[in-house]
Amino acid sequence: MLKVGVNGFGHIGCLVTRAAFNSGKVDIVSINDSFIDLNYMVYMSQYDSTHGKLYGTVKAKNGNLVINGKSISIFQERDPTDIK
């Protein structure tokens, strides 16, 4: 399985994450967005005005985004090279 980090969780980053979970071929391991907080990421993951509600569970736990039981590390770095 391909491991991917998403840089930016706007409309496109959210759709990429959703598509990765639906495909089962891509493992999202981290998300970096310096503008969107974790609670809004949960909301954006659950609801999309164009693509509808995500089927499954989405929550924030211990500073991570958890989608269908899979924990995703969240970073808020302006420069992605600062992520270890």
C-alpha cells in the first residue's frame, strides 16, 4: 500500500483523502495544513456540499484525525520541510 502525506486540507486535499479511503490502495499517514484546525478538518471530512456525507466515522482524538478507526497525524507547519 502506498503511504501518502497530504499537504493542504482545503477542498482538494479533503477530496484526495476521501478518495484514498474509498480506494483502499492508498494509506494517508499525515496531513499538514497551517490554516485549518483539527475540529474543522473533522467537519470537512464528514460533510461536503458537492460530494455528500462521508460514510464511516470521523473524529479528533489525541491531536490526530481518525477516519474509520485509522489515525492520521496532523501537522500545522508553514514549511513542509520542517516535518520530520
